Amino acid sequence: MEAKYTAYTKVLENKTFYFVKKFSIFPEVENIPPILEAYGMHTDFEKACAIALLNDPAIKKQLLSEIEGNNQLAKVVNLNSEIVNKKRAQ
């Protein structure tokens, strides 16, 4: 059995929330999907990790760097309300 962690962020009501998930993986058994074991959500990354039962500093550092790397790749698109309203009217 192996443990795998994933993390991502989501903005809710103008606050950034961290989501951390812990999965159990059984590579020795075929056709068994990963099982969600723990799930943490919080505005503080460290607290989200604690809720998800993640205590390893190396894994936390790796997940946080992945999250920060993904955020830098995000593109903000400004939607002009006039353009949106014109398209709706058509």
C-alpha cells in the first residue's frame, strides 16, 4: 500500500482555500482505484494538511510548490460587460 497526496486551490467568496487529499493506492492488486482516505480544506495550507493527516514536511513543500507553479500559469481574462451584453442580445 502507498499513500499519495494531491493539492489544489480554489477561490470561494474572494478567499483562497487549499484542498489537500490523501489517497491509498494498492499497486499489488489489479483494478483497484485509489481510495480517498483523508481530505482537508482550509484558508491556511498548513491547517489543510493537518486535517488531511499530512505531516511530512518534504511532501508539504512539494505540494505547495506545485500549487504555486500552477497558479503562475493561470491566465486572467477580463470580460468586458458590453461585449457580453451584445452577445446575449443576439
